[in-house]
Amino acid sequence: MSSIKDSLTAEAVQDRVNELLLSSGITYKEYVLGFAFAVYGLETYLSWRQYRKYLEPKRPSNLADIVSEEDFAKAQAYGADKSRFDFIATAYGQVQTVAMIVYDGLPLLWDYSGSLMYKFGGLGPEYEITQSLVFFCVYAVISTALSLPVSLYSTFVVEERHGFNKQSLSLFVTDLLKGHAIGAVIGLPLVAAFLWIIQSAGKNFFFYVWIFMVVFQMIMITLYPTVIQPLFNKLTPLEDGELKSDIEALASRIDFPLKKLFVIDGSKRSSHSNAYFFGFGKNKRIVLFDTLLEHSTIEEVCAVLAHELGHWSMNHTLKILIVTQLHLLALFWLFSLFISNTALYQSFGFSTKPILIGFILFQYIYAPVENVINFLMHVYSRKNEYEADAFALKLGYAESLRSSLIKLNVKNLGNFNPDPLYSAWNKSHPSLVERLAALGVKPTSNTPVAVAEKDDKKSQ
């Protein structure tokens, strides 16, 4: 037992990994670059497979009673447009990543942060936490500047072209500034506390950092919908009426502790639609996008919520939360094995071993594991989606769920013609066709489901 324990010490793991790389003639930097290119190649290949599916002009025969040829063509055009832009945006991101690694961008930014700290504060490198916070700000500013062209084109060209973007440039800039302000208010103390715990807790810091992060996440889950989200969107209590009564009856039927119902002005920024719930214990709240109400009947809204409440009933959210926290604990433990790895820092151009930099470099080398975990989480998430659909089916929303899923896909110009490999690797939700097949609900008509607009819904 002691030999196993000794083999898992930080020094033993570092020595073993370093020996493996040395024997193969590969440095940490070369390993990270090689994997980055491998993942980029794989994901580009999968995206190309999906792009070819978007270019198919003919509607598949199995979609005849699901979507009209006109709506299918619109969805195909939207998907192809996004794919073409994604090829460019992904290549742009890959160039940034490779340049940052090859030209030792991280050491340059770290040294620049130190020079700013000394120039304006007279502080030297012994103030590592302060320098880390300056680095955090500098990195955030540069990252935002580099990503801004992509965000602007995606929002005001691609989304605008297909009728989804509803926000003005001023609102876009306001959201960006608000996001950075909130990020600074929350992120800077978080990073400082993260680094202080690691400095103070010794070799077993991973456990204390994990506890801190769990508490932080619980606080954020509580504060986000009530404090942060209202800074961006307006939540209005759902008016009394048939819809509210039916939702309350649905919640009561499955003992869901519903306290409040809200409508969120999602149309302020986009015409995409959704619904969700939040809250701990017996203080649950449901939020409906105004865009969802515009094109759905009361029965269809309830069907969408029945699906969401299925996640609650089967503890999907709690299970994912537990898995996520265990993953985080494992991540911090593995980081504790590499935090003092001199060869790792030197490979990327560092002569010192700053903790924040070490965590960034560790995430580089941990990326292969993270990719596998993300894929497995997609598999698990897709299983949960099928189970939530089945839950709504058992509640008697079979036909309404079918029509609501189709309407959501039509309104959001979702993918009606997915490539199976692309979907499996990239999507946490099954495609519409897969979900409808699993539901096994036979269509009541040979014609596609009609998507009613707001004015038409009143007559339903």
C-alpha cells in the first residue's frame, strides 16, 4: 500500500511523466501543440461532414410530416451559413492558440503584468497574487479584443441575416461592458482567494480549493437569476390566466415546489426561445421566454415544461452537479501533482513557477482527458434528454410535446439533417429526428406542423 501511495506523490508523478516525454524526445510544448492540431483536425473533419449535410437541397422523406420544404430550406441555409463562419472563426482561434504557445505569449504577458505592477505600484515579483490579478486583467482585455470581430460578425451579420438578432450595437456594447464589470467584481476576488488558498494550504491544497469552489458555485447559482440576470433581462411575473393555472396544476400534479412564474424578455436580443427553472429546495421558479409564448399553444408550453420538470423529477440536475464536483476535485488533485513541475514551466518559457500560470499550463496538458470527459458528458446528457421526454410522454403530453419540439426547431432554424458523428461529438441534446423517433408518437396529419405567430395563437 505504501508503494502505491509513494508512486502517487507529486514528485513521483512529475518524474515519471518527465521521463516518458524525455524518452520520446517530446517536450511539454510539443505535446500540447500536437494535441491541439489533432483536435482541430478532428473537429474540422466532423464540421465538414455536417456542412455537407447542410448543402443537401432535398428534404429527406422522413421529414415530410415534420417540416415544410420551405422551412427545411431556411434551416439548411442558416446551418450552412453558421458552418462557413465557424470554419473561419475556429481557424482564427487555432492561430491565436498556436501563436500564444509557439512565441511564448504567456511569459511575455506575465512579464508585462509585472512591469505594470512595478510601474504603477512599486511592487516586485514577490507579490505574486497581485501580479496574477494584473495578468488576469491584461489577458481578459486582449482576449476580448481578439474575439470582438468574431462576436460582432456572428451577431450582426450571421444572426441578423436569418432574422434572429434583435439587439442594437449600443445594447451589444452595454452588455459587453456589464459583463466585464461583473467579471472583475467576481473574478478578481475569486482568483485572489484561489491563489491564497493554494499558497497557504500546503500539499493538500486541492481539497480546500475544491471546498471553496463548491461553496462559490452554490452562491453563484443562487445569486445569478436574482441579482445578475436582471442586469441584462427583465423578468415579469406571468399574468393570471389559463396558462398560469395549467402550469400550476402541472407542478402540483408532480409535487414540484413552484413558488413563482416569470416571463423573460428574450426577444430583446434574439428570437430564439427556451424555458427553464431555477432555485434550491422548495423555492423553485419557472422562467418562460416571451418568444416561446409567441408561437406555442398553452398545451405546448406545458409540454415543454413537463420535459424540463422531468429533469427535476429524475434528479438529472443534481446528478450532473455531483459528477461535475467530483470531476473538479479530481482536476485539482491532478493539478497538485504538477504544480511544482519545473520542466513544465521551462518548456513554455518560464524561469519561475507562478501558481496561476501553472494552472493554465496544466489545463493545456490535461486537455486530452477533458475532451474525453466532455464526450462522455454529452452521452450522459443525451440519455437524460430521452428520459425527460419519456417523462412528459407519461404525463399525457405526447402529441403536444411532438408539436412543441417541432415548432422550437422550426422557429430556431434547428438542424433537421444532422450528421451522426458530428452530433455525437458536439451536441449534448439528441437531434429532433432522434427525439421524435424515441417518443414513438405517430403524426396526426401528413402535413408538417404549422408554426403560429403571436397574433394567430389567440385563436387556438
